[in-house]
Amino acid sequence: MDQLHIAICDDEIEDLSQALDLVKIYDKSNQLQITTFLRAADLLEKVTQYSFVLLDIEMEPPSGFDIAKALISEDNAPTIIFTTKSNAYALKGYGIAIRYLQKPLMYESLSEALDIAIADATAHRLTIQVDSVLHTVRSIYRNIWSLRKRTYSSPNFSPTNTFKRDNGKTSQGLFCAYS
């Protein structure tokens, strides 16, 4: 597995330190490159593309919730894990975050959320070949599994298809792999 970039953002230094310590305990093989932020706005200003983000919701404006909405609108949207002391945001965060963890963080629940985030960050890649060039695309849709199932179950599915390009030319395409 390539090294994954993770951001941890919390405006309370004790909570940030606890999250960082737990992630380091989880990351026994040193596969995670971890960056921490005390301000949500700093997270958006950073150029790095993160695989996933542990994000406190209740912060000085912009809130973690506002930052999460901005992050998931990007092409290579990171997986979001919300952390907060309040359970008032659980329904509001539905559809944005894969997990909602209540503070103080417990290793078991964080470990489970990180397992899911890593699987999400590494599994949603589609490799296709068009005109003898391989392209790997990270799905921005979380339901690519249903796309894969529809493709394979379609009676018209053929591993090699001809695609019509915008410029009118045709290209041969081969479905190579889904991992």
C-alpha cells in the first residue's frame, strides 16, 4: 500500500493530541503521513490532497462541518470522519462523513473508522484502457460497487467496447481491473 495522507483537525490541543496518539498507535506499519491542524481554515489552504480527514465539527468559523462540505465537493474528495463532543450533529453529518465519533475518542471505534477510511481510500479505483493507455480513476461516488455490479450483470456487457469521443473519433476501450 502506498503511503496515505491523513489530516487531523481539532481546535482543542488536548483532543488533537489524543487523536494523533491514537492514530500513531493504529499505524504500526508507518503507512500514514499525518498532518495536524488547529484551525479548520488552515486545512482548506493546504495544497496536499488527503486520503481521509479526522475533523472536529465544533470549531470557530468556519466549522468542521463547513470545511467537510467544501472538501467533499473536490474531485479527489477525502473520506471524512467527524469527531465531536456533541451528538447534536449526527443527522446533519449523514451523507458527508463515513463515521461520527464522539469524544473522548476510544481506540476501538477510531480503529474501526480508520479501517473503513483506508479501505475507501484504496479500493475506489477503476483502471481502464483507452487507445492502449491505462488510466486509473478514483471514483468520486461512494456507490461504485453498484456500478460494477450493473456492468457485469448487463446482458450487453463486453470487455471491449468502442467509445465515441467528443471530437467524433472512436476509441477502443478495455475494462481492465477494479480493485
